[in-house]
Amino acid sequence: MEIQNPDSDSCFPKVKSWGGNVFYQFQGFWFHPIHLQATKQVLDHFKPLPNDVILASFPKTVTTWLKALLYSVINRASINQLVTNHPHELVPSLEMQVYGGPGANSPPDHFPSNTSSSSSIFSTHIPYQILGETLNSSDCRVVYVARNPKDTLISLWHFSNSMYLGQKREPQPLEDIVSKFCGGSVIFGPYFDHVLGHQKESLERPEKFFFITYEELKSDPNIHVKRLAEFLGCPFVGEDTEEQVAGGGGEEL
């Protein structure tokens, strides 16, 4: 797939978003230039295996907690890895670690992993509308976590302002990000299109796509962790307890 250099004026539609960042539109969604190039690498090279699990989400929707939770469910024998390793190390991001950043373009099976199972777990913020063909190329399973849009927006606002701590720059006004969020011109946005892409697939193919909200998990973690384990093909039996796994990741993540 050919993607021109996003710094080129003749490339994609672009918009100035919060913090002075310029985002580029690709197939209806907005990307930071770094993420756009990494997305190209993912589309060109990532070949999910049948046992792989993909955690998909919009930014700032408690993805880190879900990384810990997924790892706990799939790798119960090595759940203590979460004590010594950050979830980002155990569940690497396709566009930010595997095919972006240091060591980019490394095949997933060469990427460092701490796992006791035959399944590799990866995360991504790339929308289904773009990554769908890749996801559907194998029998891999996809878990999507969504979050209340208001809380997602506020979390994005705090995150964007934290990026400029210590710099001589005024905090981004909340009104600015509200306008951009509602208009869709935020990183990996539009938010609602992002969520609906995966939700639609989960309704049509529940055996492959699992859709859950943070609010559902928080309200009754044991029930939903049990559902998640059954979806992943590793239900709780014998000494296994969903209560232990549900608390293993730690909501503070």
C-alpha cells in the first residue's frame, strides 16, 4: 500500500489540532504523522495468527487496564509477570511499538514477549474501517473496549495538556478540545465512527469480536471477566477464579 510522506503538502487532508499538532486524514480518520506511517507498516506487514488476540480501542479508554486484564485471563500461570512488567511491555501496540518507534518493522514473532500461552496479544488504536481486512485474514479474536465519550474527552484533554508540562505554553482550553472532539478531528477520530465500527462487527460476528465498555466492566467485573474468558476460549475451571483475575490488573492502571 502506498502512502506518501505525510509532510508533503500534496498528500492527505490535514487539520491543526490541539497543541499545534497537525493531523492527517486517511480513509476518513485523523492520524498524527508518526502513527500514519506506522499504520502503513501494520497494513503492509502484520499477519495475525489464528491464536492471536487483538485489543482494539480509542485512545484514553482505559486500554492499559484491559491489557492487564487480557494478559491475566490468557496467561493465568504467569499472572505475576504483571508485578515486574508494565502492561505495555506484555501487550505491545502494533502502531506504537511493533511497527512504530525503536525496532519498528520487526515481525511480531520476533517481538519480546512474556507469555506462557500460545497466544500473542497486541493492542491497536487503528479503526476497524482501516484494519478490518487484516483482522479478517485469520481466525484471530478481537476485543474492543469503549468508554463514556465525556470521560474519554476529559481524559484526552488532561493527557494533551500533560504533554507540555514544563514548557512555556498555555494549557489547551477545554472548549477547544470539545469542539475538535465533537467535530471528529482528534487523534484516531472521529470517536463515534471508531466505536461503531467495532460494535457493528461484534453484533454481526460475536464469535470473533467482543465489545465491552469500561462502565460495564466496572459495574460487575466478575460476570464480564467470565464472559471474556469464555470468548477467548479459556473459561474458568477448577481452581481458577474470575475474582482473582479481575483484580489482578488493578484499576489504578
